[in-house]
Amino acid sequence: MAATEFAPINPHVLAWARKEGGWLPDQVAQNLHVKPDRVAAWESGDRKPTVRHVENLARFLHRPLSIFFLPSPPDLPPLATEYRRLSGVTVGAESPQLRLALRQMLNRREYALNLYEERGEAVPAFDAVAHLSASAASVGERLRARLGVAVENQIAWTSEWQAWRGWRAAVEAAGVLVFQFNKVALEETRGLTLLDTPLPVVGINSKERVPEAKAFTLLHEVVHLMLAAGNEERPAIQERRSDEQWAEVERFAESAASHALVPEAALRLWVDVAGANDSAWTTQDVRRLARRFWITPLAMATRLRESGFMNWNRYNEWRGEWNQYVSSLPARAGGFATPAEKAMNRHGRPFVQWVLEAMSANRITSVDAARYLELKFQHFDQLRELVSGPGTGAAASG
């Protein structure tokens, strides 16, 4: 019988990788099917793991195998220097799933910047700015103008998935990378922004199954980018506002996003067409109007209230009726997406296209492309078809 092969890893690097990933020793032990004191012994240097254990550690912690043999842990800035403040998320106490999603999106952004350099092209600048002293309506109008989405085109969209793709394409064309991340609970966050420029990032939680909600979250996050560009926001680790003050910032971003999605003039026009008055807005009335703009009925009711077409009493009644209606519906089934469709959903069309073009021009290898896209090479032909087509409407998570 062959002798067990032990790996001479650096125990300090292992401890760093576990802590930086947000994992507890017990969680690592459970995944590797060993006792917690075994993990503690590895981290203290009292015992060495087997080669198989190190391979499993690298897989579980999402780190390259070679990192465990470094002479010292990498000197990386805290993740909270990269993303905007998130309500309910404590700096340094992000879930392991969120920490992994943040690292993956940061890596994709770095890949994108490298691809721009390989192509010899200037990186586009996202130049929209917002200030909290302005009205949310004016910020929403300015955002919509920057994205260049005409109301006529929005009304002409034929499905909620087409609307989501349209808004995403407009944001990407404005110089923002739009990625989707999975495995993070919706209760932790529905969306986030990485504030570094150029090529800031908006991340959308792919557990959100409702495309209209994805679109709202997308524009909400872009408003945060605008506020950061106006020095109204800082990375999470630097934010000093109280919870109450931050809630005001969040409400401003929500209001501005709603005005971007539904401009005042267009809303007034379609309210006149609907013919409803303040007390007569039924669930179906709001649903029909929301469908005109491809937003959620709850977002439309909030928008009607904000513009004075629905008073607070009726709004609160309507929300109760809406919650009762939603609770009576069957659970929304998740769609099936192929590996290529998941890659497209996760990375976005521009990023995928840059990688495929760089590979075709021999600026990167197929191995690099597979790593950038987190996709096996056997699926690249279908991915090329998706890039050259009108887009994917897959409802499955990315």
C-alpha cells in the first residue's frame, strides 16, 4: 500500500484563506468530512493535510492550489473597500457566498480591463453624476437621458425579459459592467455596485426570478454609482452615516430609479388612458399599467403614490390586496438554462464578446477564455451563437 502523501503547505496561508472567505473552522471541517480539531491542527502547523485534503480545500475555498504554498498570505485590501454600503450587511461579516461573488466580479472586471488593453482601446467612462441635493425626479430624468432609452421603445418591448435585456444593454453601453451572481440569499442583497472606475460594476442577484425586479434593481444600483461619482457615497468601509441616514439615501436611489423607469410625462399620459382615480386603483388596474412600462405592480403603485395619483390610505390598502393576491399564486418556476446561457447571463454580452474576440485574434488562449468565462470549451460554439443572436431570455439563474 502506498504511503500517505502529505502536503507542506503554509498553515498561515490556510488560516488566511479560510478567514478571508468568511468560513468558520467547523464549516470547513464539515465540507471536508474531518473533525474540527483536524482543521485547527492544519492551521496551527501541528499537522499537515494530505494532498487530497489540500485539493479539496482549494476547491471549497475557491483558491488556486498553489496559493497554499506561498511564503506568506497575499496582502489584499478588504473587500469592503470595493463595494457600496449595503443595508443590513456588516463590513467584514459578509456571508461566504457574498464574499465569493465579490471576488469573482472583481476578477471579471480586471479581466475586462486587461482585454481593453490587449485590444488597444480606450476604456469607456461612465460620466453620469448625481447629488442628494437634487430632486430624485431630476436624477431619474438625467439617468434615462444618459441611457438613451426612448419611452416609445420601452412601450414597444414585447416581454419582461426583452425589457430586462434592453435596460441591461443600455447600462452596459454607458460604460458599466453588469454581472449576475448566484448562491447569495436575496435577504442579504438583491444588488450591489463596485465603485472603482473606469468600468464600475453593477451586480444583480440571479436568485431574483422576476425580470422587472431585476431591471429596477439595476437602475437603483446605477443611481448609487451616480451618487458615488458626485462624492455623495463612499465604499462601505468608509461610510459613516447612521442607519437612518443611509435609509434616506436608499429611498432617494429607489425614487430616482422609479422616475428613470417611468418618466412623469409618460405616466400622466397613461394614467389618463387608464381612467382610474385616486380611490379606484384596483390590483388589475395597476398590473395593466405596470405592464405598459414592464415594471412590477408594486413599483408602479409606489410610483403612482409618489406622483400623487394614489393617496397613502389607498396605497396601504392596495399593498394589502396585492400581498394577498401574490400569496395565492403558485410559486414561480425557475427556467432551465444551458451552460452557455448561464455564462451569458452571468457575464453579460459585452464581456463575453470581448473574450471570444480576443481568443479568435490569438491575444488570449482557449484556456484563458475558459477561465474568464467559467465555461468549458465544448460550450463555446453555442456561446458564439448567443452572442451573434438577439440575446438570451433564459429565466434561469446565471
